[in-house]
Amino acid sequence: MKKLIMAVMTLFVLTSFDKDHVTTIFVIGDSTAANKDISGGKQERGWAMALQSYFDDNIRVDNHALNGRSSLSFFREGRWQKVLEKIRPGDYVIIQFGHNDEKAGEKRHTDPGSTFDYMLARYVRETREHGGTPVLMSCVVRRNFAQKPAKNDDDEALRNTTFKDAPKVVEGDSLVDTHGLYRIAPRDVAERMNVHFVDANKITHELEQSMGVEGSKKLHMWFLPGQEPSEPKGKQDNTHYSIYGAHRVARLLADALCEEIPVLKAYRTDADFTVDAQGRGQYLTLSEAISAAQKAPIPNPVIQILGGEWDNPNLSKKSRIKLVLRQGAKLK
């Protein structure tokens, strides 16, 4: 009944505000969701960076998640205030923290059941005060198949380690939780405050476990030396996502959002390949996407292009590839 009431209220808001306003999904969180530097062919992506690929032009994703932030430091740095100033009635705010709240140090640390819950509740309350709809998400999992995970004082330091530098651990067949009560607290707050909740921890746990010890490496910044040009010395980062991983997770979380908030289903979209010069798709150039589509065992591959001007590839009339222009994208 509570979900039905929230859905009706959301539908009312969506149909009653300025018709020129494009509904925005704001995202606040940490590096697992954040936009990334794509210069030099860098492969790391946050799941929210890819989220726009899975909603049509009636939804705009505005990603404010940032590397290294906790629910506390994101607020103290004034980043939340910038989001508040942009929220309009009918907008959504996805709130996902936990990875860095676990870390020691007064600038970031919070405690589940106490200060962590307080910060999540504050984001919920202030989102509502500004006419937005809050959505709490539990933190995504780390790829940890070791019964005793290696000591991790800072996920951000993983970017500076090479394949050789990474701790040596013996891995088993089962994914082991590293978040403890930090994955439980968002659900508790959601229940107390009657808030939409998406269990991203459960969703990503099932994804990683289904892919197994070796397959799950593809989701992350996990490269052997010489395997990836942008990481010549290799990397073993079990926290942050690769392009492939970010899109797998974004697609699953988009589906979960639509199940939790059914009114969003009308705007859910998908394509076989997405091109975006800002790195929100799987490809930065149209030629790369077309090459991949031509090789793919897909009868009629669809390539969506997010914004910008692109040289017209002049596909033959017999081509099985369909191009979809979004967010003002143009072919010249």
C-alpha cells in the first residue's frame, strides 16, 4: 500500500509541473557511481555515468557522485547544496553511500545505526523539502572471493597499484561481503521514512556471484600486464568498474528503479551499442560502434548516439544497423 501511495503521488507531481521541465534523476554517491576521466583511453567508469544510456530523452541523468566521498564528506564539502539548488518538483535523487563511510578518519567516517543513518535521513528529508523524490540505494559490492579480504584503507589507492603490487589472496567460490551493517542501514532508513529503496548490494552480489571468480574480473579494473593499453602494468582493482561492468550494473539498476517506481518504465530504453563523446556509452566514436555492430551476432543491431555532431557514416541501404539520435545528436 505504501508503494502504491508513493507511485500515485509521483504520477501527480509528474503531470502537474512545468511541461518544459525534463525530469532529472540526480545521483549522489562515491566512486562506484561517479563520472570518470576518459582521457588517454582510460577504462574506468561509474555505473551512474552509464545510466543515461538506459533512459530516453524524457529523463536526464545528472550525476554528482564523486570519487572518495562518504555521506559525511559529500555534505561537508558543500556538494549537496549544489544539488539542492537544482532539484525541481518531479525530480528524483538517488542516494548511495557506504564504501567510504567505512573508512577511518573524522572527515569521512560514519557509523551505521547512528551517524550514517542520520546523514541518509537528512538527504531524504531535504530532497522532499525541495519537491524531489528520494531513492535510497545500498552500496554495490566489492569483488571479494577471499575468505579474508586484503586490508583496504582506501579504495582510491587502488588506482595507483599495478598488477604486481596487488595483495596476494587465495580465492574461493563464494563472494564474501565487505560492507557489514553499511549495506543494511539504507534499507532501515527507507522503512522508517517510507522511502523508495533499491537493494543494489543484493543485485550486484548476484551479478558477481553468477559470473564466478574469473568471469567477475571483467566487471572491474582487472587487467593482466600488457592486456589493456591504458594500464600497461596491469591492475587488480576489485572495487571500481570497467566500461563493461559499469554498463552491466547500470542496466540492472535501471530495471530495479523501474520496478520500484513503475512510472519510470515508460522512459526505460536500451540499445545494443551506445556512442557518447563524454564516455557515457560503450564507445567514444561512431566508427568503433559500427565496427562492433558489424561483427556482433545480432540480427538488427541498434546504435544510439548521445548528443554532439557526427560524420554521417552513410550506411548502405542493405545495412542491418539502425542509428538512433538522442539528446540533440546530429549527423553532418
